[in-house]
Amino acid sequence: SQQGEEDPQALSIQEGENATMNCSYKTSINNLQWYRQNSGRGLVHLILIRSNEREKHSGRLRVTLDTSKKSSSLLITASRAADTASYFCATVRKGGSEKLVFGKGMKLTVNP
Amino acid sequence: DAMVIQNPRYQVTQFGKPVTLSCSQTLNHNVMYWYQQKSSQAPKLLFHYYDKDFNNEADTPDNFQSRRPNTSFCFLDIRSPGLGDAAMYLCATSRRDGYYNEQFFGPGTRLTVL
């Protein structure tokens, strides 16, 4: 069953703008991960944040995690047309196995 | 480059005709997963292997089976495909080493059922 819920479900912005995507989840987690999927392709791992971390950066990506609110956000700065894709958050449950539970995903469109 | 390879990329089968999708990896990861993804939906985990241990999801239909003959290869068998089984099938791998780590996905196999 899906645990994560991305918000908004679709976002359209202009190149150069920042894009923020939010994810909420329901159970205690071991870690939370963000993935990108270009149309008709496999998923690409972007960033992993563990439950004892609050913020992580990777290039133009910034992820925050608030375990008290069971939420995470992904910020993409200075967006490019190539960032157009679907983005999924996924969680590994605390005390669970190596399974990922995916959210429904969010479609980001970056207009040139 | 180390990677996850899926063959074929596109598979067309007939209603009820068994089909096998394959996945191989050069990452030497101990966990391999199979997901089903339908249009505009999130990937849905069908099952996964941790080494040789098979873990089936409770809601995976019996029509779906899997084999992992060695570390590098994993197969998805659909015994009697129905129209509802048309989807993208994604294989993924991860390394479990005391931590739960990220998953590496293959490009997927798009299955069409006629």
C-alpha cells in the first residue's frame, strides 16, 4: 500500500524558477528517498535522507525531513527544462524490511 | 558501467500466453525487486529477493512468479497474462549491508497484452 503522498500532484514552472515538492507519510521510517522518472523510463535515485537527518543537499537539490510532522520536501533550485519528469518520494519503514513504499508521484513541467 | 539491464524493452504477448521478463545486474547487489507500474501510477512492488530468500507481497496475484538462479539474474514469469497485466515492469537492485540503501532501477520492460 502507498504511504507517501506528494503535494502538489502537478506543477508547471518556468526555467530558472525553483520547484518545491512536498511529501507526507504515515508511519515511522528508517529513511526517505526521492526518485525521478522521465516519461516511459526507469526511476533514478536522487537523494536519501535518514530519519536522524534533517536536511541534505546534492547539487541543485535540497531535501528536508521533519519526522515529527511525518513530512519531507524536495527543492530543485534554478530549474531546467531537463528537470521535467515525475518525482516520487518513497519510504523505508522503521522495523520493516528493505522494501520501499512509494507515494503517488508528482509531475513537474519546466517550460523553456 | 555497473548497471541494471532489462530484456526485452518491449514485449508483446497474447492473452493467456506465458511470458518471461529478465533482469540482470552488474552491481553485485544482494537484493533484487520486481515492480509493476501502470500509467500515471506509482510503482507497485510485486516481490523481492534478499539473497536467495523470496519475499512475496500479499496482494501479488499467483499468476506472477519469479526466479533468481544466481546473484546477477532475476526473472519475472507471468503464467497467463490478462489484459490487466499490461504495464511497465521495473527491476531494481539494492545493497543491504546493515543499512537500507537506495535502489537502482533498470529501464523497464513495457508489456502489451493482445
